[in-house]
Amino acid sequence: MRKITNVTVLHNYKLELEYDDGLVGIVDLSHLAGKGVFSLWNDYDVFRKVKIGSSGELVWNDQIDLCPDSLYLKLTNQKPEDLFPNLKQRAVYA
């Protein structure tokens, strides 16, 4: 599991994320803004108050949290199996 160690708010619902393995990248969350629970971000000041939770996730007002692993996969264009090798199916012969 990867953890976010630093977050910087950019413009237009973009965040620069730094991970515990040194990866740094920009994630665009504008496609979420205003939809469902993310309507909280209609007030951009709320979006700007993002914090890093105890498990390395992104948190807004204890109402929204985003998984650091899913954001890592988005930044690296990897599949879950790439990040979590135990998810790969192995052939079982009886």
C-alpha cells in the first residue's frame, strides 16, 4: 500500500501528490467536482483544505476520502495487479 506524504493544491481541482516511494505527480479531480458527495467541492475553499489522513489517504472535512492506491494507479497508469502482485491469479492443477 502506498501512502501520500505531501499534497499541494493547484488550480482547477488539480493536486500535486508525493508518495512514500518518491513518486510525484499531478492528478486532475475536476471530473468529480459537483457530483454526488463531491458537491462539497462547489466551495473551492473546501477543496483547498485537503488533508492527509492517518493511512495516507486524502481527506476533506471527514466527509470525503480518496484512496491513495487508486490515485497512485491513476498517476502511473498501472493495473491493480501491478501494485498488488498477490491479486494475480495463479493456475491451480488438481
